[in-house]
Amino acid sequence: MRPMIHAKSKEIVIGGSLLVLAGIGIWAATHQPKTDLRAERRLVKTTMDAAASEIDLNPKDITVEELMAMHLPADLGGRRGSFERYTFRVHGRLESIELKKDGDFYMVIRGEKGGHTVVEVPDPSICKGSPLEGQIAATRKELEEKYHPTPEKKTVDETVTVTGVGFYGWGKSGKSGSNGSTGARLMPGTGVKFGN
């Protein structure tokens, strides 16, 4: 003789199963791996992202101190706000230059009031197809010929005017050139002029 199954029991079993499945769905959605922000930001800083074509190539003058006063957006991912869609021109003293492990030329620029910002020029070989590939390659060549950057930081102390695209990096308080917590800098560097 088969046991009788009441309709209410079926409802409880089905309802309970749906709750379990819903719970699994919520858990899966909240435990998905996060987008690799560093990889996404790398595309932005090498102008290899889809929004790079929106960059205004007419440089606006900006001071080191104005860069330092910028506020880091709440979230970093793709190209952010108007700052990362403009090129800027900053004038100051090039304090140092070095070749970073990721292939960037990393320059620390000091402003008139003693503040610091960073300009980075990536390896042109990873910017193939970028709308700014030509400017990046030309800037890189000029810096290579003048300073021959190596992994050892080279002290320079020379007046420069550098052009580049606005970029929000991850600032590290206390590190020279980091802008405290804002990380606002120029990346990629797209032009350099030596002297006044």
C-alpha cells in the first residue's frame, strides 16, 4: 500500500526546494570573482580601452597642486569622469625617472609649491592600436635618448613641461609623487618639453 501524500506536504517540499535554489542563486551571485580591476585600469592607462577614442587631445594647463587636490572616484574600473577624458599639460621640475617592472617610465614631477605628481609613459609595444600610440612612442623615445631610464631611480632636477591623459591611480600616502590618497596623475604621457 502506497503512503498518502497530502497536497500541503507537496507544497512544503516544493516551496522549501525553491527557497534552497533561491539561496544558492543569491550565494553564487555574491561570490562571483570580481573583475580584475588592475587589468581594467591597465587598459585605461595605456589607452587601449574602448573609451580612449573619447579623449580630447587639446591639452589643458594644470598645476601639480591642482592634480593633488583632485578627489579619487568611489570606484575605479573603466575610464572615469571628464578627468580621464582630457589631456593636460603640467609644468614643473622633473625630480626623478625610472623604469618600472611593468615597463613604464615613471617620472616624479615637483610643482612650484613643493607638491608632487607622477607622469608615466608606458612601453609602446603594449599600446599597439591605441589612438595615442604615435605620441606615446615619440615621448618614450625622447625620454630614452635623454635619460636612458633603468630600474634604478635616476635623480634629474630639470625643468620640464609634460603632456598626458588624466588618470586616477592608487595613491600611497607618504610616497613621493603619490599625491597622498588621490592618485591623480598623467598616464600615459604623450609629450615632453625640456627646459622653460
